[in-house]
Amino acid sequence: MAVQIIPTQPFSDQKPGTSGLRKRVTVFQAPHYLENFVQSIFDAIKAPAGSTLVVGGDGRFYNIEAIQIILKMAAANGFGHVLVGENGILSTPAASCVIRKYQTFGGIILSASHNPGGPQGDFGIKFNTANGGPAPEKVTEAIFVRSKEITQYKIIDAPDVALDALGETELAGMKVEVIDSVTDYVELMETLFDFEAIRQLLASGFRLRFDAMHAVTGPYARAILVDRLGAEASAVMNAVPLPDFGGGHPDPNLTYAHDLVEIMYGADAPDFGAASDGDGDRNMILGKHFFVTPSDSLALIAADARLVPGYVQGIAGVARSMPTSAAVDRVAEELDIPCFETPTGWKFFGNLMDAGKVTLCGEESFGTGSDHVREKDGLWAVLFWLNILAIKRQPVETIVKRHWARFGRNVYSRHDYEELPSAAAQGVIEHVRASFPVLEGKVLGRYTIKTCDDFSYTDPVDGSVSQKQGIRILFEDGSRIVFRLSGTGTEGATLRIYLEAFEPNASKHGLDAQEALGELIEIAHQISELKQRTGREQPTVIT
């Protein structure tokens, strides 16, 4: 099995985003495209000879083919051992768990997260470092720099490795170990949560429904919710991972998880509903006829953390992405613990967790997690909620409204405008940025603009600076509007508008968020000239 040196030419578009490199499947299938990026990773990380690597993905179309290429390239580049999930499957949090448990040099995760799959869908690849988290910006930038100058890549000419059976094989002197995709992750969850209390809750007649959306969490949810906790088999729906996610959009929100939403708002709704996304790192939480925003979910988990065995000693601190509501800030203030505001992207939380500054982290984009791994974790959040419910024995809606009564309600919503022409979306951002001088101090209805800025972040651990992370319009009363271009799409641009107002009056906590935020929504449209610049009358998704 000789090492082949394949001549190649650079591609100009291999800059990793907040979660790695994401493109259409057809782009990755182009000759040398995937190989160039993988070689750029290996060249940039400079792993010592004989290092161990973790490889796995969310099972989307092209997952298996890409893994075979990566294995042959890893062997050619001097790795000594690769741990790969059975059938190429590893959820993103499970991959982080495996990297940390076996102390590997890092891992390559194949996923485009919540983006659609299939032959005409999306594909993605990212490198996670030895702490289990996404590579920091200095590493992704080094990968990008290398991708622009690469002239060759190394690969072994060898038959494909069997990935459908557990065990070890050899590939040109490199050990390939196919591991159970689920076991390590399930064992970690058992150390964090009171499984017996949750079993008793489910045995009492409590009904739940988890939507795996034909994505990676199906096997994990069955192993935990059904096999370990005793839920009925029907409690896990759309449980078989499919390369095209059953033709659906594996994004756990009110629009794309419509099957679950119909059940939870139906006449005979279960007590608790949840969904996870393509690679298992996001979550949506629902009660009977009730939706829990990700921002409120993070705040409530922080407030009630001591109810859960893995967090009974308390939490060191919390962190949230800038667009996430300030609900968790209020909890942190009462608990007298630090609260950090970071740019969007889970990698920014990794330094804080490694330094022991925070225990819980969250993003408004349905991502919540803790320092048990270095990725957000959908099933972890579901189990945290089930543990709280098992102790409190109250409906989800009651628990949330009592939280609001205690801390006040941060009324919050996100409006996504997907697949906009990139020039039009960028034009909105540039227009708002250029308007800062005339906006400050301006009175718009009952709101007065206090200040405007383009959010920047200085990492308190390593001192690195991230600029232009989202435009903030901050009002005198604490309300705010945030404009940001998302880095997770592959077609056109996604413009996100985040709207937040604080409501301390419990008598107004029952208002629909869109109604309560109506005036801010109009102000956002007015100052951004959104309709004139994009032609869009309505957002694609509202959460």
C-alpha cells in the first residue's frame, strides 16, 4: 500500500466558517476538493507521527465516501490510530466525548448540522482539537492559508475499510478501530443525570415525544430514552438516520419540526416534547401547547442546575452568544457568578470552559451545553429538562412562568431571512452600520436609541480579538435589535434579526412574543430598509 502523492491546485473558497467548511454535496464531490481541504487540515495541525484521530459524522449523503478518503489520507499522513463510529456515525457531542475520553489528538467531524442533506443537499467538515471543541480561529485561519497554497496531497491506494462491524483493522500500518457510536456518550450522560428519578417520572404516566428528524440522534435517543429510561418506543419519532433526513430540513425549530409541533399543540398533547438536529448538537424544548425559547431554556437550566446530580455543587459561571437574550444574565447576577457575552460560535466557549470560568453555555440558535464536552449537546439539554421535571413535577409552562415571575421575562424572537442575494444582505448590514451617527439618540415611537455598535470580543483567556460580530441597536430601556449575517448556510446569505425587550410585569408575561415585540419589529424594518433592499415581506423562519 504505497503512499500516492497527488498533484493538485488550490481552491479559493475553502475558508472555514463558525462551524467548519460547508458547501453543497456536489462541490465536495468535485475532483480533489475534499482531499485538498483534508490535507490542509493535516498540514496545519502538524500532528506528531502515530497520533490518534477520531472520525465520524451525522450520516448525511456522502458521509461514508468522505470517511474512506479521510482514513486513507490519515494513513498516508502518519497517523497511527483512528477511532471511527460504526457505519461512520458519531453525533457532534458524541465525537467530542470520544476525543476527550480517549485523549486523542483531535477529530474530524463530517456534518452540515441543521442544513438539508441528500445528493443535492449540503455537506460539511470541521476539525476539533484535543479538548473536544471546534478548532479556534488561529487554527481555522492556518487551514485556510494552507488551502490557498496547496500543490499536492497524500493518500493510500487501498480497498475501503469495513465500517459496519465493531473491531480493528489495519490500513498501511495505521490501526482503524470501529467503535460503538453510542456507548461512550450514554455512559457520560449516566454520570450527569438522575436516571432513576427520570424513570420514575416516566413510569408515573408522564408522556414525552422526541423527534430525531431522521438525523443522527435517533440511535442515541432510543438507547437512552427507551432502553435506559423506559419510555415507550413510540416516544422517539423519525428515529432512523437517513442520508437525506427523509427529505426534511433537520433544524429543530417551530417551522421545520412541524410534525412534533402539531403533536405538542394537538388535542391529546404529551407533557413534554423535544427535537434535535442533523448532527445532534441543537435542541428544541416544548411543553403541552407551549414553546420554550432557547434563551429561556439556558436561563432556567442555570437557575435550577443544583437539582441535577452532575451540577449539584453549583456552576462556576455562564456564557451566552451576543445575540442570545440577557435572561441568563439575570440568573447569573442573582447567583453571583460570572456571565460572559461572546460572538456566535461554540469555539468561543471552549477557552472559557477550559479555564474553569464557566460551566454552562448557550446560543439562541437552539444550542445549549456544559463543560462535560466542548460542543453544544441536544440530548444533554433534553435530559436536563427531564431531570428538572422529575424533581419539580410541574408542567413545562408552569416552570417557565414561575421563572419569569422570579426573574422577569426577556421577550425575545429571531427572524431569519434565508437565501437572500449576498449583495442585498450585505447591503442591509452596511446601511445600518453607516447609519450609526444619525441613529444614536433618535426617538422611534416609545423607544429611544441609546447607542449603536458593531460587537467585538476580546477573549479573556488568550487575548484574541474578534471584530464585526453583529450590529447592535441598544435602547434606553434595555431593549435591543441585533442584525447579523449567518455563517451556516451554503446558498446565498441568511440575514438574522434578533429582537429583545425586558418585561418585569408578570401580568404581561402571557403576551405572544410577536405581539409584544411588534413595535420593535417595525423599527428594525425601518432602520434597515429591509423590504426595499431585499424585496422580502416576511421572514423565512420566526423563532
